[in-house]
Amino acid sequence: MDQLSKLVSRLETVTAKLENLGQAKPQLAPKPPHLGGGGNAVVALPEIANIQDLVKMEALLLNAKRTGGSGFYHD
């Protein structure tokens, strides 16, 4: 009789969990970037060791913008 009451208790627990799962709204995973997703995408940036590296990177980016990426300055 003790086993029967344990079984009934477990069945009630499982039933309650299944009912809760049935009531929850499914959530869609975010779209990967290659399929047009974007807003929630996380981009890994390289670590910058110190402020000098940051200044060098900024100078390189500014130069690339000025030169159009060719490395040669043109107006």
C-alpha cells in the first residue's frame, strides 16, 4: 500500500509538471547572423592590452577610412 501511495504521489507531481509545461509559451531562439539575425548577436572583440594599442588601432582605422583601405592617401 505504501508503494501505491508513492506511485500516486509521483504521478501527481509529473502531471503538475506537464500541465505547467503546456501552459508556458515557447520562446524562439534568436536568428543566427548568417540568416539575417542581428539585434541580439554577440561579436567577440580582440582584447586590447593597453591604451597604446587602442591608440594604434584607432590611427589605423582612421588611415584606412582616409585612404579607402588602400594604404595610400587620396582626396
